Amino acid sequence: MTQPYDAMWEKLNLDLGAHAGLLEVLGKFYGDIYLSQEGRLKGMEYMDFVLSEVHGLRIKELQDAKARGKKVIGTFCVFVPEEIVLAADAIQVGLCAGAEAGKESAEKILPRSTCALIKSFVGFKLSRLCPYIESCDLVVGETTCDGKKKAYEIFADYAPVYVMEIPQMKNACDRDLWKSEILRFKDQIEEITGNPITASKLREAIGVVNKRREVLQRLNRLRAVSPVPISGRDVLLINQISFYDDPVRFTENITKLCDEIEGRVKAGDGIAPKQTSRLMLSGCPMAVPNWKLPYIVESSGAVIVGEESCIGTRNTRDLVHDDGENLDQLIELLADRYMKIDCACFTPNTERLNHIVEMAKDLKVDGVIHYGLSFCQPYAMEAFKVEKALNDANIPMLSIETDYSMEDVEQLKTRVEAFVEMVR
């Protein structure tokens, strides 16, 4: 059957047959995990619509913008400063990296012992399944791990790639390096767009991104009450969509959703009884459609009340101050904010340990599940120190390492159920 966007996808050189199969599986997966929930907020209908059109209407919007002369910048990491992209009148979008699609193609050029996220974004490109990658005028990588760093060298044979150097420590010299990287990135974006970045444009862009962070902060405050007014699955979806959707439109719709949640909080309504075990996720990011673990957790008698990850508080916790008087001062403020990110690439990383313990206490969680993607060395190794910090605070932790496949679902469910029973 012909799809309404087939001509557009064909123009983007997607494999139409394989792409149709991917969307069919994604639709069923989404229905089982999300649409089956009871007592779901009406405001989540917008998220359902965005997800249903994530490869359709949103891609058409990008193509229409490109026809008007705008550039599209694709990213995989929260270190890439979106404010710079928006200030140059370009569009920044997250890229496909949350499913096993294209795994066989990726393993032809990558070691099998490569983390699932890296194999995913390479596989999506090689299998011609991601319209976001195909819409990009530039893909921005970053050196947050050795696997990504080397994969971008290979990826550059298939797409235009620019790589930002992420410092590995947080000394004064590292801060200087990071500022120079932001300036280098600014020059690259100005060159590709042909638009100079001015202080007023950057201040405006900072305002747009800050407002999105602020509404997600509000969402996190509201979800923390008891009984919990919104499922962890739904909040994860909201955070995932924030990387794809138009930032102004997204902020407007999440504001409406938060208003609805406030009504539910005032009425004392929740999606689970008060005595339901409260858990927090910590660790690796979860890109669309990586919903396996949250679904298992919330199908095992618990509710997720927070995510300490790049698709969670690590991305939304800090704002950029916009009180700089000129462009250089605004760049300084931008550098300050992004250096607060506590990615596992840093050493030492006591900031992250402190944030996890503080967050677990603030949310009054019964336990923490530390999630690591298979072969993700930084988070796997840091899990040892996370567990020690949590144990010192008398907070139980379960460490889980998995990939995007469904082969271990029953095994994971058994472990999660046992953990929930223990913390209960």
C-alpha cells in the first residue's frame, strides 16, 4: 500500500520496503507499551501524534524549511549547543539511534563488541532507514567515548560529519578548551548557514532553549509527588520527543500538559497507588524507540519517578544565563552551562555521584536501577562507584546491562521483579 510520504522518503533515498517494515513494528511496539496504559493524560495525545508522524510530518517540515534555505543539523549528544544552531537560523534534530534496525549492516564495518547505540546510528545510515540523517546538511559528533570517536571516522564516509572535542576533565585548561570548541563550532555553523551569529540572535536562542528546559523541570517537579500523576514511560517519551520537535511548539504543548497534571495533583489522582514502589533510572541515554526497560519496570509493580541520564535531568537541570552584554560574554555563559554536564566521560566524576544521591533523596525513591548499554565502558565502569555512593546513603541499586534486542526481556523482568519486591 502506498504511504502518503513515499515520494518524500524515496527522494531521501530510503529503503521503502525496509522502512515500511520498521514503521509497522514501531507502531505495534508503541501501542503495546504506551496506548495500553490506563488513566493516561489527555495532553499525551500530542505526544502520540508527534510519534505517529515522527518520520512523516516532521520530516516534511524539515524538507520545507530546507526549501526555504534553512539548514538542518543532526546530533547524538546533549553536549552540542543547540543555542548556536538556532542563533544561525538553522534547525537542530536528534538522530535515529535507539533500535537494532540495520545491525547486520553495521557489524560489517564495526566490531560486534561495539555499544548498541553506535551500531544503531551506523546501521540506520547504512540500511537507509533514518530520514533525519538523510535530511541533515551536517551531522555533529562528539568525543564522549572512544567508540563514538572512531565510529564517526567511518560515518564520515557516508554523511557530512563535524566532530566536537569534549574535555575529559574539568580543570581551567579544560574549560578553555571547551570554550574554543564552542567558538570553532560557531564558525562552522556560520559557514554552513551563511548567517552570522550576533549577540541578540544568541540571546534569543538561549531564551528558546531555556524555556524548553524550564517546562521539563516543571514536569519533573510535578511527577515527583505522591501518588505519581504520570507514568515514567510517558515522561521518557516527552524527553525523547524534545530532541525532534520544534522547540517553541514543544514547550507550548508541555506547558498545557503540566497544567493538566497540576489539576490531577490537586485532586490527589495518580496512575498508581501511593504505596507503589518509587524507582529512579540512572545511566545511559534511551533514544526512540528504546522503551524496553521502563516498560518492564512499570509492569513489575513499580513506577519510575526520575531519570538521571542525557534523556532526563542531565539535559534539563541547568539553564544558560543570558545576562551577557556582548557575544563573547554570552559564549562564556554558554561554556559554563555545558561544562556542568556530568557525563561519564569525565574523570573524576564526583559531580555525577553527588547528583544521583541528591536526586534519589529528593524524589524519595525506594531504589535506583542503573542502566548501561552493552559494551558502554564509561557507564559500566562508573556503575561501581554509583553503587558505592548509593549504598553509603542506604539506597538500594540494581545494575542492568542490556542492548536493544528483546531476547533478554524475561530475564530482565525476573531481576526487576525481585528488586521491586526487595525494596518494597
